Amino acid sequence: MQVLWEIEKGFVKDILEHFDDPKPAYNTVSTIVRILQDKGFVDHKAYGRTHEYFPTVSKDEYSKSHLSNFVNDYFSNSFGKMVSFFAKEKGITVKEMEEIMKLMEVEVKKQKARL
């Protein structure tokens, strides 16, 4: 997905060009792109037997969906539990926690202003 967002559209060979060596196999990339298509994240335009792929969701939309599923699956749909886990288990520094708190304060003010 990262490559498709960067190049906006491309054939499997175009996607492969953006990988560092050792590059994955052509068939591996082709299979992953088709899986992403089955999930609705990618679509294609056919040119005979060749397909040009393009993303159907923005990076922001994908990120929101993925994060929501992650929080739901691993933290009982609680962002508070997720933040607490990372603060305790993954060694978030005091500075990083302060930055998170500042971001949260800004968001709280925005949401209160909408009420």
C-alpha cells in the first residue's frame, strides 16, 4: 500500500522497482496486491492480461480503519488501555508522554468547542 500511495498507480513491475534488494518475487507482490484488491483497498484497470493497480482508499482512511481494528482486537476497543500498555510495556519516555498529553489537551479543547 505504501508504494501504491507513493506512485498513485502502477503495474506489479512498477511496484517492485520501489523495493530494496533483495526484492520480493514478482508472484509474491502480485498475490499481495490481489489480496488488497479483494479487501477493497486496491482496484485495477485491465489492459488485456496486464493490470494497472491503484489505491481506492487514502492513507488516512486506511490508517484509521487499521488502528480501529487493532484497538478493538487487542485492547477491548479501549484507546486508554492501548496507551497504558505502550506506556508501561514499551518504554515510552516521559517526554513522549508529555507530548501525547499536549496533543490530547488540544483535541479535548477542539471537541469541547464543538459542543
